[in-house]
Amino acid sequence: MIAQPVRDFNAYDKDKHCAAPDDFRFEVRSMTLPDEIICRACPRNCGAVRTLTEGGGFCGAPLLPRIARAAPHMWEEPVISGRSGSGTVFFSGCSLRCVFCQNYDVSAGNFGKTVTVERLREIFQELIALGVHNVNLVTADHYVDAVLCALDRPLPVPVVWNSGGYQKADTLRRLEGKVQIYLPDMKYSDSEAARRYSAAPDYPDAAKAAITEMYRQTGPYVIKDGIMKSGVIIRHLVLPGQLKNTYGVIDWVADTFGPGQVLFSLMSQYTPMGRAANYPEIDRRITSSEYRRAREYMEKKGVTDGFYQEKSSAKEEYTPPFDLTGVE
Ligand code: SF4
């Protein structure tokens, strides 16, 4: 059954469209998406028509999800990957498309395979059967309708919403109760850097509002036996020559959250990829001095709940092969 088109993304009635039949069993579902929406799901506010198979907006995403890979991943923060791995599902398309993206074929090239909501739920189950600690949805923001349908009944492990931080609080509110762990980037405090590298000068304000909403939903982080059960981890990737941007991010986190509230993950793994060669000032790795200064600033500001990477951490395993593993 195809439901009626919905004219405004945020007016979409998930109870109506995701209703499960009375004879629900874990494997057998009847989940439906609208066949068309006008999308304003993210701060791009495209107002684009998206159908089940065609995407007309900035992200290029249709309503049915496209996936590039679904497999256990060992290279997230230790409280996410643990010993058994994080069940990562890499979605295609992106509403940011940073020029330095390490997954450019997936984010801008839309590499992936389109799957049904039922298949998406099966993929979650297959990952859980492998013993992963969580189901980790990477850049799923533009597929929020399909994901909500697939999460209509709770999973036995936490759901991680792993995003670029460029989200609308209204859209995030639809995920309340479905997502236990938010793993947003906070890429920029500097709107000029956000404009130059992601064509999103409103990124700093959007990310602050989004992360505030995430924390409202989860509350302070909870870790049991070394594995995160709920909460927010804010990631920041240090960019070459952009320490002022990094300091601004740390300032906001320090001013907004207290000890025991959120985790902060300072990342050193920047590698010039995507279109970075067209931006000479970021066409290099960060220096040891840049990363040391970022770490020192983090400590000086009292942001001590969290993680930092060894400077030598730019390993290839961080970017797994996008080869439809676990999708077909
Ligand atoms: S999710 Fe995609 S189509 Fe919708 S507003 Fe954002 S970029 Fe545009």
C-alpha cells in the first residue's frame, strides 16, 4: 500500500505511515512510506520534491534509502566500538558535502544500493546477529522517514545517530525515543569556514541548536561495562590552519555543558581528500603542533570528558571499503 503524498516533510504523520499490523512479528512487517514529499528536513530547506526513487534536493536522496555498506566497524570511539564492533550502516548522499569529505563517492557520488524499509530492518537484524554493541546509522538524516519506519519497534541494542551536525531540531524531535546515542560532528564555529568548505554559513547556529536538542533527548551520557548506552558524543575534526575554528567549538562545548553531561572527541585524522586539492590551505594533514595546541586548549577549558586520537591516527581502516558489503 502506498500512502497519500505528504506536502510538508515535518507535517508527516509517522504514526499513520509507520503503523504496524496487529499480527506483528519481529521479521514480518508492513511499513509504508509516503510516495512523495516536499522536503525541508534539514537546514538547506530545499522544498524539493522527493519520491520513493528520485531525489531532487541538495542531498540528491530519494525517500527509499541508499546504502553503501553495512558491517561491524572497530574504529569508532572505544565506548561505541567496544570489543565486538559497532554495526555501521553507511547511507548514501549528504546534505553537507564538505569539500574534504573522506567518503566523497558515497556522500556526493551517491554510490550505494536502494533498499526497502523491510530490507533496512533486516540489515539491522543481521548486524545485531553478529554481536555488535549498537546499530550505527551514518549520515541517515535525509532518510529519517525510512529509518523511523524501520525502527518502529525497538531494537535490542542502542541506536546511534551518526551525523554531520547540520540538522534541524524539528527533524531530530521525530527521532525522540528511537535513538539512544547521538554522535554529531561539530565541524565549525566559524561561519566563513562553514561557507567555504561546506556551502553552509549557517552551520554553527544549526549545529548548536541540533546538539542542544540531542542532549535534551538523551540527558547525561551513560556508560556500562565500557560500552555507551545513551548520551551524546560531540566530534570535532581539527582542520589544517583552522585552530581558531577549533577553539570556538571547544569554547561552545565548555560554556554549554558541564562535567558528566556530554563526551567530546577531538579528532586528528584529517586527510586531504575529495576536492581538498582545490583549497590549498587545507590540502595537507594537520601538524603535531596544531593538534597539541588543540588538545591543550581543550584541557585548559575543562573539556575533559571524552577522547582524543594519537596524532598518527590517520589509518586507512577508518575509511572502510564502500563495496555494498552487508547490503545485498
Ligand atoms: S534533506 Fe535533502 S532534499 Fe531535504 S532539505 Fe535537506 S538537502 Fe534538501
